[in-house]
Amino acid sequence: MKKIVPKALKKGDKVGIVAPAGYVSAEQIKSAVKKVEKAGFVPVVAENILSRNGYLSGTDEERVFQLNSMFKAPDIKAVVAARGGYGCSRILDMIDYDSLMQNPKILGGYSDITALICAVYKKTGLVTFHSSMLIPEDTAYTRNSMWGIFQDGKKGFLIKPQKSSEVEVLRQGKASGVLFGGNLTLLETLIGTEYDFSLFNKILFIEEINEPPYKVDRMLTHLKNAKDFSGLKGLIFGKMKGCEAQGENSLSLDYVINDFCKNLKIPVIKNFSFGHVNDRCTFPVGVRAEMNTENFQVKLLENCVE
């Protein structure tokens, strides 16, 4: 699939707000609108965004209508999820990928939105973004990371952790490859589907939330058993909030990650600033980058916006 790079966002551009997964309230959408306006853009709220179907933001048809409508609208320059939750996997086969290829634009989100950004990249070649969303709490670091890369994500752009002192090097080195990743649970659910992925020539970034170490262990083991790691170039673990040991018989999260990485011959770092925490960097999905464990930086080797 030929790579498609979306156009850079400019001040005054329209940003579509969608809820393709979990339910959102009117108050939450008001907050999301204010965030987009404060950043200097014009918010456009998707139709049916306040619909509800249990834990979902409306029926599958309503949620995919939000996405497809935004993808078809030529005046919408970016589409950002209001929140995650659950639901994107249910609508992947209903997305109008052709419309997005004909009218490419920035698409961003994290958590459950991992399924969406990875599927879109697989089906269209469009560079997508593991970015912040518009409802979760954030910081100036998070906002600057997201809106900054949406506007200026050209070759040479640097992605830095919020606090270098928190980053831990498990395997030293420098490596270049194509950035790919997101939430571990959602990456695992893509395995064996038409949205499956290869780790060849990739720098993989992974985060998780509220899963005990044995479940993280199980998912990482499945990933290792299902995928060929021989072509993987680098590995970046984000903040794994709520994944601490539970009970005296539990292995620690550190043990699980260190054990998983012990035979890898590639650069590995953990506790980078992304995941279900307030300080979240934005990683593009589908562009070449270089990771360096000496300075913890990730440098883009290609444009992720034009």
C-alpha cells in the first residue's frame, strides 16, 4: 500500500470531533469544543455524537456515520476522537476507506482508537496519529505535542519525553524504522484479522492500562508467538498505569517487561511519556523515525504531514 501523508493543520482549520467508541455526555463535548477553540481551530461536532447505546456512543451505524461523514467532508482537515472506551473494533468493516484515501486528513486518538488508526493505516496507507483525545485530562506538554506535530510534523521533528529522568533504558542503541503501535490489548485483537500487521522494519510502541501483570504477560507472549520479531528495529514502552502487581504471588510489571525483552537485540526503552497518563506525546503511525537511547529522543526521518 502506497503511503499517504495528510496535509498539515493550519490555524483556523476545521477539526472534526467524533466518538467512535465509548459514550460521551453533552458537558464532555462542550469541554472538547473549548479545547479545539483554545488551540486556534474551528471545532465541528459529528452528528449523533450524543447518541447512546449502553457503553457505546450510539449504534454501530451511528458511530461509523460520524466517521464516514467527517472523512467525506473536504473542509474538515483533521478528525480527533473525543474519547476512547470500547467500540472501534465493531465498526472497522463499515468504514468508507475509499473516501479517506480520496480525501486524506489527520486522524488521531489513543486507547481503543488504536484499532481505528491501525486499521486505517493498513487499509489505506494513510499516516495516522496515536495522539491525545479531547476529553481526558491533559497538560501543556500533551497539547503542544499533539497540535504541534499536526502542524509541523516534518522530517527532523523531535518527539521528547516530558521527563527524561523517568525513562529507563533496557537495551541501549540507535535504530531507525517505521513507527507503529498503540494500546497492547487493541493490537492483540487485530492479530488474525484483515487488519493484522507486520513488525518488519518497525519501531513498536506499546502502552496499557488497568491490566494485572499476568494479563500483560499473556498479551506480550501472544504477540511474540504470533509475530516475527526478527525484523523489529526498536521497542518503546509507555506508561502502564494500573498494571502493578496484585497480591503477594504476582510477578511485577517490571519483571514481565524485562523478561519479555531479555533476548531482544534491539534498542528498548520504557516509561516514555505516552499512554493513559496526563502527559502524552503523539506518535505518527506509518513514518520512518530514529530512536536513540542516549537522549531518549525519537526523530522523524520523514514528513508525517505535508
